Amino acid sequence: MAKDEAKKKREPPTCEICGTHRRVIRKYGLNICGRCFREVAHKIGFRKYGI
């Protein structure tokens, strides 16, 4: 059984808000996609710097 479990493919990370697998930001334990991040970034304390 151990060999079977090792052969399983790793699941791609999913967004905790919308459930998509694309552009998932895992840094700092966010686990949300880029689209959802743009919607909630200001609410969770990220600021936009520069241009």
C-alpha cells in the first residue's frame, strides 16, 4: 500500500474563496487565487505601492 500512496499525484492547490486551481497564491498561507486576491487585498491589509 505504501507504494500505491507514493505514486498518487499531488493535487494542485485550490483557492479557498472560489475553488479554482489557477494562479493560486500560497505565500503567507493565503491560498487564494490572483483574481480573489485583487478583490480582498485591501481588506486583509495589503497596500498598493508604486504606479
